[in-house]
Amino acid sequence: MPRSVTVGGLVYFEGFLMNGIRHRADIDKCILSFSHDRHPSRKKADATAIAKAEREIASGKKGISHLILRAADDPIDRLKFLFLINGIPVMCYALGNLLTSSLKKIVIVGSEEVERVANAFLETVGTQGKDISFVQEDPDKLNLFNTMQLGQSRLDLEPDELVLFQPGDLPFMFDIEKILQDDDIRNHNLILWLNSRQMMFPNYKEDPESEFVQRNYHYRALCEETNELHEVKEPNVYPINLSAVDPGIIDHLHSTRKDGNVVKAGIRQIMSMPSRVFKLLPVMAYHALHFRSDLKQFRKQDKYQFGMHRDNFHRAVSILLDTEFTTKFHSDPAFVSDVDALEDWEDFEALSHYAETQYGEEGLTRIHPFGEELLSFREKAMPGLKASIGMYEDFPAYINSVYQSLKMEYMPFPDGNQYVPSAHNSEKGKHALSWYSKKCDALTVESRLSLEKIHGNQ
């Protein structure tokens, strides 16, 4: 029997879709987005990035972000997915993660340069048996909604099939089978894998340097079943049924997800759907009566921009979207470690630097399960790409100029050639190296045991 929950006199049954359909048990298709919106000019883009970083510095935030933003008038497209980590494009790490998964079909959305890099990468490392296609982004419609539509147009989806939508700036998120094989796939049309600070960095209070990914957590989730408070950050991956969830709503909420604006966006969305307001009243009444007082049991003084009881949040969003929705917490820092800012890029550049310092030239293979193929691509294909893509002609000089334009106080390549980690990256880098090397080792062992099991059954 499904678990029933009563809120404001209304009974909700969890575990069944509103339309009674049960999905297939896994996800084998993915839309991988290497597309991003653009500012009208470099001047406006830099002003936006600098202003955000200055606000974070002034307010004493732990995670400072000098954002990597595109601009329509850039002579070299400042597209974060094209940035190099250890001489290899960010997008190749992300694509490599999917090539090692159980996915069968992948649609890539991106620019002409993205297509050029993707073709060179796949020609070098192979498709690993995947069906991979490319669709070019529309420069006049650079938004999440259109990216989803472009990707969906290349996929032969069943009416109630979930697809993985993933941005391509998660270079070390290689452990994705838990997303693709999740038990909740069968009974939900949208699953958000939320980034929980407490689960990813359980010792961050006792050992602050162990929190090797610095982020600002604006949201709170109270889990009544486990009596826990979680500081959470918005998700980066979306298992979604595109036939059941309005991509327009997802795009609207996604574009306003930063700095608490998602709350106002959600309220506006609700008010535009009068038929759903009545259903939401008991949920919101429960929230108004209980959340703040329940939160004080954990923290009497807590500055946050949005928070809810987790179960109540599930019910509210399910009503808003008129479909079954749930969230998942995870313990993997790679899920939150996207490359949105120069600080994020440098975290990974420092990580690869420390790996080479400790393990030699093959250091990448100790922290990334697709490391051998990535290094092979760097050796065989990058020389040709350096001759055809402006950013790669002299990447150290390019990245130094980006640091200068955003008024950073130092240069990552001070001699114009050799990367030198900044002082604040030292301890974080050591913790990151330890975590990723252990994770990579564990996956290697797991993969070997799986192969032995398969061969043993034959």
C-alpha cells in the first residue's frame, strides 16, 4: 500500500502517478546541453559578473563566483563548456562521463565549435556503443525550454518515458548510474537531485577545508522522517518526462532559481493557474503554521531565502506541475561542482595539477574513470583543434585575459605557460584529490566485479 499523508484534511497517496501510469524502470536516453544564453555585450556581461562577485565578497560569502558569461560581441565565444582543464575541454569530461554509463542514446546540443570538438573527441575515443547525434543551438533562442525541445526532437521517446537532461559543465560527475537506475523513476515524472551540504560534506564544521567545493546554500529542507535539517542548493541534473511536464514552467523556474527568486516565480506561476490555487491552500497553510517554528528546533537564527518541509515541498510542486514529483539528496560533491565561474574552473585545474604532482603524467587516470581516453584525446586531437578554435591557440594567455577583465588579483598562468595554483586552493585541492581518487578506485573495483559476475553467469 502507498503511504498516505493528510494535510489540511486532504489525503495524499505517495508512490502513484496522478494518471496511474508506471514508467519503465530505467533511463537510457539523455539530452546533453553545451548551450548557454548570451549577454548583449561583453561590457554588460563583465559588469554583471563583477557586481555579483563584489556583493558576495561584501556580504562575507564563502563561495565567491566570478561568472563565466557569454556575450554576443565576443570575438572568441566565452563558452564555459569549451574551457580547458589540464588541456582538455570541459565538455569532453562531461561527454566521457556519459560514454561510461548505461545510456544508449545521447543528443548533444551546442554551437558549431562544440560540434567540432565533439566530433574530434568521438573520432578519437569512439562512441562506446552509444547512439550519439548533434543538434545546433539556435542563437536567437538560447534558453532551457528551446534546448529541451531541440534535444527532444532527436529522441524517439515513449509517451511516458523519462529522459536525463544534463548541462555539460559537470566534468567529474561520472557516477550517474544511481540516477539512471533510481527506483523512483517508475512513479514520478520529474526528479530533482538536490545538492545537500550535510550529505556531501558531513565534517565541514569540524574540518572546514574538507568542504572542497565552495558554494552558497540559500535553501532549507526539513526532513520529518529522519528529523534532519539540510542546507540545499538547486539541482544540476533533471530526470524528466517531457510529455508530462511543461518545459516552459521548468524553464521559468530554472531561470529564476538563483538568489531566492524562484519563490517569487513560483508564486506568480501559481496565481496564473487559479484551478490549482485551491489545491495548494492546505499545503501552504501547513507551511505557514509549522515550518519556521520547526526550523528553530535546529537553528534559532537562520538566514535563508527559501525553505519547506521536504514532503510538503513534494506535494506543492506536484500540484503546481500537475504531475508526480520528488527530490533526492546525494552525497557526491561532483553533482554540485559545475563550472559556472573562474573559481570553479580553477578548482578542477588545481585538482588535475595535484594529481599529476602525486601520480605523474597519468595522474588524470587516478581521479577520472575515463582519464586514459581523455589523455589520448589531448595528445591526438588537441593540436588540430588549437589550429581551428581561437580559444585554444594560446589558452594560458586567453584565460589570463579573462581573469584581468573580471578584475581578479592574480593570474593562473603567471609566466604565460605553466599553471600555478593559488594559495587558497592548496588544502581544498588535497581533499578533492583524496575524495576523487577513492571514488575512482571504488568504481573501478565495482566495474571489475560486475564483469566477473557477467562472465561467471555465461
